[in-house]
Amino acid sequence: MLTGVQMPRMNSLLERWIQTCRQELLDRTLIWNQRHLLHALHEYEQFYNSHRPHQGIANARPLQPLPQPIIDQAQITRIDIRRRPRLGGILNEYHAA
């Protein structure tokens, strides 16, 4: 990603992405070579841009409708959540089944 040297706002956004990438991925991964690094960064980029929950109204993902609140107590026990591990379980995606 290219940034302008004299653009402090742009640099702060890139620095935040790098910090998040290091904390969530690179600090937990033993990288073997450049090919493995590029694969891990590509998977993290897909996870970050598509599934990772960004801050929004009620912590909802952007452009996604909020789910209906569960009022019935018995319905809570029937919730089925599926986990899809990515990068060997370092990143996880959760979906209602």
C-alpha cells in the first residue's frame, strides 16, 4: 500500500492496520518463508475486509442488517453457531447455522 510521506492521516490508518495485523496474526504465527508469509497475509486481508467485525452501530458489520433480538428464553438454547477456522485456527469465523 502506497502512502504519501506528508500525509499524517493516511499514515495513521496504515499504521493502525499494521498494528492490528501484527497483533492478530504475525505475533501468533511462525512464518517459514516468503511464500508462507504472502499466503498468511492474503488470508488475513480477506478475513479483515470481509468477516472481521468492525465497529458500527451495536458492533454490527457495515451494510449488514441487525438480527432480530431473541425474547423467548427457550429459543436461546436452540441457537446453533458454527465456527470456521482459518489459517489453522489462528483466525475464526462464526456463523449462525
